[in-house]
Amino acid sequence: MEPMSDPLAATPHEEDWQWRIDDLARRSETPVDTIRYYQREHLLPAGERRGRVNFYGAIHLERLQLIKDWQDRRFSLAAIKALLTEERSGLMEGIFGGAGERTYDLDELIAESGISIELEQRIREVGFFREPSDFGRDSYDGEDLEVLRTLSALYDLGVPQVAIVEIVRLYAKGIEATQQSVVDLFATGGDLDWNPKDLDAFQSLAAEKSNEILPLARQLVDYTHHRTIQRLTLGAITLGTDS
């Protein structure tokens, strides 16, 4: 079997590589065995072979620092590898960035949010509240805490637990299908008949500009959600009045 190529590997002529692996390990504060593991897993570009020795440069140091930064923000190596392999590392900042200043385990989330264990279990059963691993993480973050606080606040207002669970079940089911179609649009072009060159340009733009695109896309979702509630509520009121 041929070894998998590294789509992000630089050519030996892009810069002057002068560091042996021990030098790279010292500069990056990364064990040599870890560097070799990253190379085997195609997380790190190959070095330049000179005789029996591989040499490395700034591009390798930057990659190691990037991996360490993402790990500090609780991303798994599998998630990091997937984004690097797809040459979509810009999406990491756009979609996942800024959410992980503090991390929590489940007990901490429940204690700080005030949600009951029973309600937390029910929203998990209906697919609304998921394991961090589903998002490439190994712990919960501030967004998870805020949504549990929101659900706890709804319950404190007197909204029955059965209604809360049904609301989040409907949201989880509906949004999953909608967002999958949106993701497919960016990943494969969706149902549109793209020219291959135009699709590649669109995908490259999405990765490069993800920090700007994501907040705008969330505004579209919020607008659609709010206007839909207004329209359906007005329709229900009108129907009730007519009857």
C-alpha cells in the first residue's frame, strides 16, 4: 500500500531547513517520539532527507505550535487531523474558535447550570445535548453551560419538563436535517450543478473567510427562526379567531 500523502506538506525549496529532529523537539518543547508519531499520522509535513538525516524548518515548528494550541482548546487529534488533511484548517477558527476558554466535565456543568439530572438525561436521549467527542472535543465548554442554564431557566419559569424536552427534540431533528444540507453545499456543492473550478474557488473562500461567514450565517438562521415563529403564531391566532 502506498503511504498517504500529506496535502499540506511544503516542498524542500520553500525555505532553508537546518534543524535536526532534536533541534525541532527542543524549540517546540515537543518530545521526539511525539514528533515522529505526528509524522506517521500525517499531522506534520515530512522533513527534507539529506543522507541518513531528516532536516526541518519553521513550517514544522509552526505546525507543532498550531497542534498544541488546538489541543489546549480540547480538540482531539482526530479532529485536528481531519481538518488538516482536508486543507480546511481555517474552518477550525471559524466554526470552533472562541468557545473554549474554560472547560467542564458533566458534573461541573450540572452544578453550575442548575439543571436537574433528570432533565439533562432527557435532552441527551432526544439528541439535543451530545457528548463533546461529537464536536471533536474531550470536554464541555461555555456554550454547553449556557444552553443548560437556558433550559433550567425555562423550567424555573414553569414550563413543564415534558414540553421542554419536546421543544429541544423538534429543534434537534429539524436543524440536523437543514444544517446537513448546508454542510453538503460547502463540502460537495450540494444539489447545485457547479463548474469544478467554481466549486473549488467557493470551498477555498469558505475556508479562508470562515471567521466572517459564520456570524453572518448565524444571523440568517436567527432571522429565519424568528420570522417563522411570528408567521406561524399569527396564523394560529387568526385560525383561532375565525373558529
